[in-house]
Amino acid sequence: MHPFNLGEILPLYSVLPFVGILLSIALLPLIKPLFWHRHYGKVTLAWALIFALPFLIFFTSSAIHSILHIYLIDYLPFIILLWGLFTISGGIYLRGTMLGTPAVNTLFLIAGTLLASLIGTTGASMLLIRPVIRANHVRKNKVHVIVFFIFLVSNIGGSLTPLGDPPLFLGFLHGVPFFWTLKLGPAMGLASGLLLAIFFALDSYFYRKEGSPQSRSGATEPLKLEGAYNFILLGGVIGAVLLSGLWKAGEFTVFGVEMGWQDLIRDGFILLFGFISLKITPDRMRDDNGFSWGPIKEVAILFAGIFMTIIPALAILKAGEHGHLAFLVTAVKEPWQYFWASGGLSSFLDNAPTYLTFFNLELGRLGLDETTATAILNGALQQEAGSQFVRILLAVSAGSVFMGANTYIGNAPNFMVRSIAEENKIQMPSFFGYMAWSAGILIPVFILLTIIFF
């Protein structure tokens, strides 16, 4: 079916529709906000068709296979998982009066950062973002709270286990031991500690500047957790994801695309758990929680276009030294270069295939296979090439997870958190405005991590 490798043939300009959709997301809400709000679906469809139609005309069979593959293997499971976590977490309501003081906000960020490695960055983000927004509803300055929430809970916090973020789970599927990612603990701890300290200082400054928001908060109500049974369903989703990586139930073919039964069963369970949550959680509780389908609808539409237009970028990257990004791939040799290359690409591309590309690139360069790599990571095999592989895999893992925080599209929960915040009348920074935050705060932290660890 594939007499040639698309990634070796596709020109670099084939990624222009992907650049176009990113610029549309970045600029149109600033230039034409009302137009974008009403027609973002049409704009997304237009960019998708600008790529898809010529792609289908010139590479018909391979194009059909590539499009079906990315939607069946990547997009649909991606949206199903987001929908499941979004739906179930929306049924968990922390009722009561919470005032977003610097101490309370910092505790929220610490809790979310720790939870992210247990229930995933998406799960932790969807679980905590609404309580954080409610705690800060009387604050005048709260954009920085959401920005640091994205930095820590939606990204860096997911670096300690394969459950935390998709690239680490992909590494687990390719033989990286489950607890090996705990080696990222020192880098994650330093990055999180620095960011929490910066946040506390910044939030304290704004809090003092605002006066006493407590005086505007009205009567207090004791804290009470409602819908706690949804935690069982949330655990079921995480269990289904983990099971799909451990259990191989065979494969079947859909329109020429090979799919695993375990993946289909996983998605079925996630949908089931989501519908159970909708059935057993009172509508009143979701209304009180500010739950609506707007954020997941926006993410589903925008990422449908992103996944279509990202096809050539991923194919060229996968082609490695034989594609039009060969100049980048061949230049990456040292751990610090892997950290920034995997991180830089993960800021704009899907971090899971980016991680896998550099993972396989280094295996090939060092003459290792996955079985040998697993033995090295388990400590059962000592060799010079193995030591180099460990250092590089740490750099790739950290870069892929940490730098997803650099842009709104670097990791799926980033966009959802922004959408929920804007739905709650928080004026979030534009695409480039957010990047100004990440450049000013995250990049210096990443430079320090490079000096110390990579």
C-alpha cells in the first residue's frame, strides 16, 4: 500500500496549512473576535481542505490511508479520552466558600501538580480548574493564576509516571519501565519549586495591590465535596488507559488501518463511564459547577483541523535524516540538544510522536533495540552506549512533557483550561500573549534545567 515513504517526498511547504491554522487561532481572536467566535469551525475546515484536497489528488491511496490513520488511531481516541475526563470531572463539585489567597492558590497548584502524574495532566486539569476559578472569582487579577495552572498542572506535573502525559505512556508501551520516569523527579521538582515560588511572589503582590477581596466575598459556606462517586469513574478511565497498554487483545483492520481490540475496548469503557456520570450526576450539580459543552466542542473542532494539517509535519519529522527536517535531526546529538529539540517541536506539534521519533533516532544511532534498551533502563545491562541512551531519554522525556507548556496547543488540556476560563469571563492572553508569559517565565527555568541536568 505504501511504495514510498511520504515523509521523504512531501515538501516542507506542505506544512503551510498547519502554520495557517495556528496563525488563525493566534490572530483572528485579536483582529476579528466576533467573526472568529461565530466562524472558527469554518476557518478550521478551510485550512483542513487546503491541505487535504491536493494531498488526496497527488497521493490518493497513501493520502486516504494517512488521513484515516490519524483520525482512527490518534484523533478519535484523543477526543474520547478528553470527553470522558471532561464529562466525569464536571460532575465533581467542591461546594463552599473558598477565597483565592496566595496560600490557597499555591496549595491548589501543588495538589494539581502532584495529581497530574497519577490521573494525567488532562484529568488533574479538568478536576481542579473550576474550583480554582471559583476560589478566585472575587479577585481582580487572576489571569496569572490560570497561566501558572497550565504551566504546572496541565504540563510539568505529569512527568513522573507514564499515566501523566502521552509521550511517557508511549515510552512505556515501547519498553520503558513504569517507574523509570521517577528519574525525572529532580528536574520536575526544581522546575515546579521555582515556578511555585515565582507564582507565590507574583500572586502575593497582586493580592496586596487589590486590597482585601475577602470583604467582597459575602457570607461564607463550609466546604463540601459533592459527586465524589465520580472519582470511581475517573479511576475507571485511568484503569482502562493503563490496561490498553498492558493487554494485547489482537488486531483488526478498518479501511486498511490496523487497530487493536484493546484500544477499541478502552474507548468503549471511557464512553461508558462518561455516560454513567451523565446519568447519575444531578443536572443541578453540573449547573452549579458551571459545566457546559462549549469548551469540549471548541477543542474537538479546532483539533480536527489541527490533526489533518499536522499530517505532513509528523511525516517529515518521522522520516528523520531522509526528510526535509534532516538539518534539524542530524544536528541533534547531545542531551541538551535533545531537550530543546524535542521540547521545541512539542510546543507546536503532538508531543507523543515527537518523543517517539527522537526515541527511535537514538536507538538507531547507538545500535540498540527495544529489548536491550529495556534491560539498560532496568539496570540489568551496563555499557557506554547505554549510559548515553539514559541521559538522552531523560532529556527527550523532560523536553516533550515540560515544553508542552510553551503554547496553548502544546498539550490538549492547555486549550481546554483556556476555554473554561474564558467561558467564566476571564480574559485570557492571546496565543502570542500567552507565549510572552512562557518566554518570560518558563524559558529561563528551562535554561537553568539545561545547565544543571542536561
